[in-house]
Amino acid sequence: MPSIYDDNHRQLQDRFDSRALADTLEFATVNPLIDDAAKKFIEERAFFFLSTVNASGHPTVSHKGGAPGFVRVLDSTTLVFPSYDGNGMFLSMGNIAGDGRIGLLFIDFNTPHRVRAHANAVLVHEGALLNSYPGADLVVVASITESFINCPRYITKQASAEPAPHVPDVNGDAPLAEWKKIDLLQDVLPKRFQNLADNAGGTITIDEYNEKVLRGET
């Protein structure tokens, strides 16, 4: 497996006298496979952070959540996860469609620990795999290039391990997102979400939505 370091990393390692340490850590922790410990950890998570690259080569990062087990490790080099309904921008999924390089960061905030992975990913638009995720628009299949753990000492203990209430249930049903009730958005929502606000408490203004965000009611 080629080194994860390039000249830019080496210059900083030499500046701070950490080249030998970096080489040892690469040898000891960087794995081209997902081992049993990483598989267990990944499949227990209710969320992770996903980085993707756009057509200009610029990275972005997003939060992806679901019920524990929504990220599945199919084998030692492959994991999959769903893309549930979002804001319709499809930034992460569009980036994957154009440039499949991704980074994944799995964190346990309760017992500080984290696993990082790099992969090449593709989108699945139909079939049994997509059908196995009720409520998902797409499924991402990621071929792992390396995975490794990082020191957890700066991880703060503050996140809940419970999945968000808007994660689709076993039938693919989920509560209407609060932002989909905003009056200014009603005419531009995808048709499947139009006219649903009336049965979910009615429309709200953008100011009312922002107030809900600050109160943690979204």
C-alpha cells in the first residue's frame, strides 16, 4: 500500500520532528481493510461525517445520520450507507456522482473514540440494495482505500447516541421536516412534499423557523 504522506506532510513532520512517529503510526494503524473492531464500531454509530470533492476539486463536509446500523460493512473493503431525503441540493451525492473520492469520520462522543476511512464511492439508484433502506433516495457503495483510528483526547463528551426523530422508520415514513413548512418554500418544494404542511400544524414563516432552530425544535 502506498504511503498516505506526500512532500507537504513530510515538510511539516520534519519541522516538528515527527517523521519517525508518523511512519510508526502509519505502519501500526493505517489498514487497507476494515477489520472486525472497526466494523463493529462503524455499524454501532447513528451518524458520521462525510467529506466529498466537487468538480473544482474543492472539498465539503456534511453530517449523515440514521438508526444504528444504517452504515453497513459488507466485507473488509466495502461499506454502504443511504442518502435520505435532504434539502434537495444533493451537494454530497452530486459530488460523489462526479468525483467518487470520499472521507468518512465515525465518532463516539460518549466513550471518546473515532475511526476514519477514505474510499472511492459510487451511487446506486435502484435495486435490492436501495430497497433494503426504506425511505432512502440513493445508496452509496464505498470501496475503502484505507481506514485508521485517531487519538480521541480532544473529543468532547456531548452528543447523544440516539438517532434523530426524523430518520425514516421501517416503512420509510418520517415526520415532515420543519423547514418544509416555511411559507416561502411551498411552491418550490418537490411535488411529493407540497400541501403537506396543512396536516402538520400549518405553514410557518422563516422567522418562526429560526426561532424553532434556536429552541432545538426542528
